[in-house]
Amino acid sequence: MYVLFSIGLFLVGAGLFYLWKNRNNTDTKTKSTHDLQIEITNSEILFPNGYFFEHSPIHKSKRIAIENITEVNLRTWPVSVVINDNEVIFLRHDQTEQLKAFSFRNNLPVIERFDIWEHLSHPFLDTEFEKSEQEKTIEQLAKNGVSPEETKSIRKKMGRFYYIASMEWIYLGQYDYLQSRRLTEEKYWRVNEIALRNYKSGKVFPSTPNPENSPS
């Protein structure tokens, strides 16, 4: 009983220390998809108050033209589009039907791509996976461009941000990971690069890290 109490006290203290340490860091404050104003018009997507993440060019430009959208994904949470072949941009989840209609109207490809960050996040869900399921996930990640060694390295670093068991038991993905951590421009683009490992593109990312290094 004393041991459990001590562990609980330590976790509470660690959580309070993390909040105090980042009290003035706007990048770690909760960015709810319900707080962001997003307008889907006939030919573009507008962000009147800027985008969730300040390192995205969309945060300043506040718009995505139809010609820059290369993929629509209704399976991520929240729903997303890929722009310029190199960046995943998230919308509000309550805009799923709007985005679907927008895609149909503009003949945009709606893709159900394997969600790399969802599967990298499995260990941090409040859900227990059988060993066979864990092994299958490792195999799927390898087929989609993330080797078992890199998966282990990425998850080790993810644990710094999901250090207390998540209350989420269904889905954690790229948006959740970006939201949970302190971002630099290099880290933002690194997370996008990993997310698009299974996306066929000939374009180069604005920041091209060493492929052997995982996000820190």
C-alpha cells in the first residue's frame, strides 16, 4: 500500500512540475479542434485565426488553395488533408461531412492510408494489446516505412510526453502527439515526414533530418 501511495505521489508531483515548467510555453497549451475557426468554401480552406501549429506555413497564410491539396483523409482524428505533398493539415472533426462534400466537388483523392502515428501510439492507449497484435503492428509499420528499430526509438521518446498512462483508449495519432509536446520547426517537419512515409511524393521537406534520427 505504501509503495502504491509513493508511486501515485511521484506521478502527481511529476505532472505538476511539467505544468509549472511549461507554464509560459504557448506551444504546450491545449489546442482543441473546437477552438479553431475553419471555413471550407467552394475552392479553398480558410483559417481566419491561424492554424493549430505555428511552425506550419498555414498559420501565417491562413488559407489552403484547392491546387495545393494532394490528399484528403477522413480516417485520421481529426480529419485531415495533405498539402504540397509534404504536410498533414488537420481540420475540426465536426467538419467531416463538409470536407467530404468539398472533396467530391473538387475531384480530390480521398485516401484511407495506413495511419503511421496511430500505430506508433498503441503502447500509450489505455488498452491492452495481445502479443500477436503488437507483433502485427510492428510488421505493418515496417511495411509502411518505419523499421522495428526506429519504432522502438520513436516510442521511447514518445514516452517522455505520454509519461502518465493516457485516458484515451481508442485513438491517439499525429495531432495528439504534436499537441502533447514542445515543438521546434525541425521537430514539426520531422513528425510530418514520418506521417508521410507511405505517401508517394517526389517533393522534399522544408527540413530534411537524418533518416536515422527519430523525433526528440
